[in-house]
Amino acid sequence: MNDYNYILKQIYQDIQPLLGKGRVADYIPALANADRNKFAMAVRLLDGTQFSIGNIDETFSIQSVSKVLSLTTVIAENDEFLSTRCGKEPSGTPFNSLVQLEYESGIPRNPFINAGALVTSDQMYTNLNNPKKDFLRFVRDLSGNRELEYNEKIARSEFKAGFRNAALINLMKDFNNIENCIDGVLDTYYHQCSIEMNCANLCDTFSFLANYGVNPINNKKVISRSVAKRINAIMLTCGTYDAVGDVAYRIGLPAKSGVGGGIIAIVPGLLTVSVWSPGLDEKGNSLAGIKALELFTTYADNSIF
Ligand code: GLN
């Protein structure tokens, strides 16, 4: 077996020159002061063994990483969702782009760009009795951690400054692809993005995707094996926006990033690995985080290819 402690130490050393570099997601005012020198990384094997390094106790808002979790709740209920209301092809455009959406009549390319995540949140809003409460309960169950919370300050800050998301959802409403009231759906979406975790929580929460749909923490089936395969496939092809080609090339794992600087990646049948560092590259992915994952699959020799 790999010596993951040794591998993480090596990675931590190698990424040092990238710390302090990149840009933070200052379009969300509450994230403008994030410290680009911070870095944490965690690995969780399916048997629960954990390894970690760096600022491992620090929590951060998971942002777009939450899009995988909202999609999970939706496709468990609505298998036609990805053929009717949203596509599953890479967009080739930035995560918050409006351009493609008008050409494609309000049907987002995939559920992991903002437009697709907003339709997913709309479907979640239709499906759940109390969307914010029920979604938080779902994530707590996955993580095995009852303490996880929304960060109200971040959710509010993003709602106030979220002019692009407001534009995307209004355009989709005009195309009849939003069922519920816009403010309610935006509020749900911003809250899901604001959930705070540390890297170990991220690894726990996503372990069901490494374990073919069954949460290894409590042995509960979350989704079928086939749906787990599909979600991993969409992470591989759409999880890091218009950098997916580069990420598949360099890392070779299903992965999902967020502008809070967090990234989760899945090695099916083996482990989850998460990383956090707030300095972002020009595509909105953590600069040190992507490099760390590239080194991880190189040193541990465990990409899916
Ligand atoms: N909450 C962020 C937004 O809507 C999520 C984007 C991201 O993490 N890429 O812009």
C-alpha cells in the first residue's frame, strides 16, 4: 500500500512556491479576504483511515463542490432530469457564462456550471418540503457530522452581489426552465454553496461516490451503482469548468472544484482526496490544489487511467 503520509509531506513541500499566488474569489465580498497562503489536503480510504497535512482544521465554504450533492438529491428522484431540463456535456465556457444559455434556449450544458446548478436547485426546491433544512440534513448524513452548518454571512453576501446568477436564472425563467420563485431558488443555491467544511469533512461526505453509491461511514445506500458511475463521469467531464481537459490530462480523476478553493477528487473503489487553498487560477480552480492533485496521482499512481 502507498505511504500516504509520506506522499502528502512530499506534496506539501512541492506546492510551497504556489502559496500566496493566484486570485481569491473577490466577486463574493465575503471571500475577498481569504488567505492565499493557506493549504490543506486530506485522504480517506474506504475503510475510514485518514491522512492529512497543512491547515487541516480550517473550514471553508464548499461553493460549487455542493453542486454534486444537489445533483445527487435530484437524480435519485428524477432520472429524466439530465435529458429534459439540463445537459451533460462539457461547456467549454466559464462557470458563470451567459452566452451559451441563450443559444441553447435556456437548457444549461451541464449541472456543474452555475446555470445548471441553478436548475438543479430549482428541482430540489420542487422536490423537498423544506429545501434548506432538508438539504443540510442530507449533507450532514453523508458526512456523519451533525455540526455542519451554512455560513449565513457568505450566503447573504453572495445573494447581494450575485448579479450574474440573477441574470442566468431570469433568462432560464423566461425559457420556462425554472419552476419556482427566483428568490427562493437563489436563496437555496447560495446556502448550499455556503456550507462550511474542512478537508476531512469533504473526504467523508463524498466517500459514497468512491464506494459505488453506498456511504461507507454507515453502510447506507445513497444512490445506485449506476447513478454513482454517472455522477463520477459528469465530474470527470464537467467538474472543473473550462479546465476539464487540462485537469483530466494532469490528474485523471473525477473531481469537483469550488471558488472557495476546495476540490474533491474520487478514486473509485479506493479513496477520496480533498484539497483546499484559496488562491485560484484564471479558470476559478485552486492553483495549489490542482497541482497538489496532479502530484498525488503521480506519486500514488492511482488515476483512473
Ligand atoms: N457560489 C459561486 C457562484 O455562484 C459558486 C461558483 C463556483 O464555485 N465556481 O458563483
